[in-house]
Amino acid sequence: MGNCVPGGHADELPLRRPPAAVVIHHEGRALEYEQPIAAGHVLARHPGCFICPVDSMHVDSQPVRVGESELLFPGNMYLLLPLSRLSHRFSLSDICELAVTSSRIFALAGSTAPLDQKILSQLVPVLPTIDEDS
């Protein structure tokens, strides 16, 4: 018995990019990093923001802030949020909006082009911006 690949030969399988760390900007853009990267490096380009791991988000929980020296690893998804969101709890609506946005990003990630080279303007903002005054 030999090795089998359903639907064709092994050399016909589509090539997939290696997983990347995906950072979703609060306005809906996606940043992609194929190598581990320090959160501080990402934050240096986005003053007034913090990074939150998506898997730490729960309804009625406050965002978890990734330290600037912590590494963002490929295969994980993060949010880049304005500092004004740091003291506000996530609502069910926030979680649902993130789910829609991330599923669209994963659908776009199916091609071989990096996400940051794609037009992601059709993505809705991930979370509503909260005014500093509220």
C-alpha cells in the first residue's frame, strides 16, 4: 500500500503560507507577521494603542494588555485597540463583531498574498471606538 492523497497527487496540493501572527487593527485592517515579533515593535508604529490576545476575550471581561517585551507568535490572533478601550469590558456585540471580522480575514488569507497587501477596506471596524470623555 502506498501513500494516498484524496482528490489527486501530492504534488497537486495547493501551497499554503506558513501561519502568521495576525494583528487586527481596531479600524479593521490586518497586520501579519510570519516571525515572532515583540509587541513593542508593533506598538511603536501605533501610538495610543495596546495589544490584546483574541483568545483572552470573554463577554463582560476587561481586555488583557500584552506587555511591550512579550512576543506575538505566528498562529495567534491579536487586537490592536485604542488605550481608551483598556478600562471597558467586552460586550457580546464586541465579541460577535470580532468573530465576523476575523472570519473575513481568514477567508482572505486563503490566497498566497500576504494580508497586508490585500484590500481589507470591506471589513467593518472591529470594535466601536470609545471616546475618552465617556
